[in-house]
Amino acid sequence: MCFYCRMRIFLIIIIISLITLTNSFSQNSKAKIAILIDDVGARTSTLTTFFQFNEKITFAVLPFLAKSKECNKIIQNSDYKSILHMPMESKNNKTLNERTKGMIKTGMSKQQIDLLLDSAIVNIGEKVDGFNNHIGSKFTSNAQSMFYLLSLAKQKELFFIDSNTYNRIGEDGVISNPEMAFSYKYARGLGIKTSFNSLFIDNLNTLENVEKVLLSAIDLAKEKGELIIIGHYRKNTANALNNVKNKMLAAGIEFVFVDELLE
Ligand SMILES: [Zn+2]
């Protein structure tokens, strides 16, 4: 056999080995999903259904509700994790803006925001490492307000997850260009640990729909490698998670806490 023929065979063997190696790597590397459950705090009972999940879930506790502190204590004494769900001004929902206790709004001074953030942290009790926004389309898209808030987050060593209520959300819960979240870029610029929501799993509150959206998250997670998805503190959402968990695990999904996906 001539030298070039041997070289050709040698190169083919190297290429085939590389392809096999790459394939086995992509099969072994799991796509990560962090489930964040918003609006916890009105009652403790729904936690029991969520706790049947037995895989990592992060709960976002809304302050000033009847059971905010109690829920947070139960979560922090369990194998699950919690963050603060900070109320922020919405663009369109005037009623919620007026009714929501402890909400930070555009036009507030840094000192006012500081006081409200501290009182929310005190209200939910226990240790707080980070927070995401409850509603907040107006606040999170305002440069001055977010500069104040994120500077405070830096001082208090808190991470921030943008719930992405500002970006356009499709009926299927998918957020177009989630990484374009204004505050996400801002937080990175300020050197604050941050990430963003990519998918709302329960925009339509039926068991069937939440299960469908959760299964659609499998492909999205595989495409992006890792994903934060947001659901709400409802029985349907908890049951849907429990129902599709095994399918998601079998598809190669690894469930992680939100603080494992910070940038
Ligand atoms: Zn919320």
C-alpha cells in the first residue's frame, strides 16, 4: 500500500473516532432546567404537592402575604430553595400597581427602593440570596430605576433573575429573545450575578396545557443547554410537574436550582 493510501486510511480512522467521541459526549451532557415557582405566600398547603416532585425546585416568595414567612421557613427547612419575589411596577395593570403591597415603582429614589427592598427581605424572614421580579414590566424596562435597584443588589450581595415580563411572550409561554432582557445586560455590566426566564409554563392554567408546555421545554433546553422556566404557585402546575417529571428525566433533563445557572 502506498504512503498516501495509508495516510488516507489513518485520517479516516481519526475522523471516525472523533465523531464517535463527540456523539458520546453530547449524549452524556445533560440539558439543565431550573424551575422557578412564583407567587408563593398565600397558603402553605400547595407546598405539599410541589414537594412530591423530589427534584430541585426554587420557590419565589412574595412578601406581605398571609403565609409568606411561614412558607419561606418550610422551604428553607426542606431540600428545596427559595428567593424573594420582589413586587415591581407593571406597565398595564393599574389595579395590581395600586393593590400590591411593598411594590417598587419608577420615579422612586434609590433610598425609597432600598427601604422597600429591605422591608420585603425582613418580611419573608430567613436568609435571602437573590430575587426576581413579580410583574414589573414598567420597572424592569426603566434604566434609572434598574440602575438604583441593581446597585442595591450589588451592595447587599443579591443575585437577580429577570422574570422577563417585559419581553414579548407568545401564547405558548415562549419568550422571544429572552437574553435581550434589559436588566440582564445591565446586571452583567455591573458585575451582579444574574440570569433570565425563558419560558412561562402555565400562562394557560389547565393541567393539560402545563404538561404540554413542560414537554416542549425539553427541546428548548437541549437547544440552549440550560434554561430557567417560570410557573406559578398553583395545584395544576404542581400536578403537571409531578406527572411529566419521569418523561423529562428520561429525555436527559437535569433539574437544577436557579442559582446554579447564574452568569
Ligand atoms: Zn409574580
